Amino acid sequence: QRFTSPGEYVVRLQSKDGCDSLITCRVQVEDLSGFSIQGPDYICAGSSAVLQAGSFKAYLWSDGSRDSLFTAVLPGTYGVTVTSKNGCQTTDTHILEEINIIGNLFAVDPVCFGSNDGQVGFEAVEGGRPPYRYALNGGTPQNEPMFTGLIAGSYSITAQDLGGCTFSLSANLNDPP
């Protein structure tokens, strides 16, 4: 007999000699229906994302790797088959979309030699997951895309989206001759 539902079953066995035996079997069905790959649904351009497959006896990812953690370096669909300690298997897939942030740089040189009235910032930022935060030279992020009160020099401005993806550009502000 085949049992596919949990429960207690009585099975009658008969030997070649005609002897009967009754055996009570308790069937437990392992439910893996709630299994899903855990991790972000996006990957930042030029970055990586870690996917987790939980705690099981064995793992087989779509690329052939066999660890509970998978580091994806490209967007795409990733799958894993997990095997429980009882030998039950289930499969799940996870889609990673790439986040690309782009923007245009705005720069204004100081008006006078040695003055601190230069400006750098982003005119427009697109892609990613707004709202964006902006940082100058790795400093404390702010909500506004413009940095003012700058002297001549080299500056790097970074836009960061809600998910932590970043886009950076550099500008050189020059003193007038």
C-alpha cells in the first residue's frame, strides 16, 4: 500500500505459509511547502547579493554549488533544490533584478580665486529606489543633491538609493585665472 497523507494505518500482512499479522504504522508527512529562498530581490550594478536557503541536509543550486548560501554577482533567476534530513526535496527560484542608478553632474567653479562659492551636485538622478541620499567625498549623506560653499578642488559626489545601491561622479572645481 502507498500512504500519502499523515495518520495511523493498520496493515495486514500474510506470509507464504498463510500466517496473518497486523501492523500499525504511523505516517508523518514532512511539509516543505513553506520553503523559499531568502534574500533581496535586486542586485546593485557592479555588486553582489547573498541568497540563503535555510537549514537543510543538502543543497543544489542552479550553478551546481552545494552550500546554504549563494552569492550572486549578476542579475537573473537562481534556483535551489534542498533536501531535508528525511530525504524529502523541494525546489524554489528567486529572481534578482539589476538596479542601475544614473545621474547628471552639475558643477560651478568658484567666482574669485580662493573663494568658497563653488557648487557640485546632481541635476537629475534616475533608476534605483527613491528617495535618494547624497554624499560629498564620502561624508555624511544628506537629502539635497547640491553641495555649496566649495573651494577649488576635486570632489566626488555619490547618490545612494533606498536599497543601498550607489552611483558616483567626480568633478574638478577650478579657480579663475
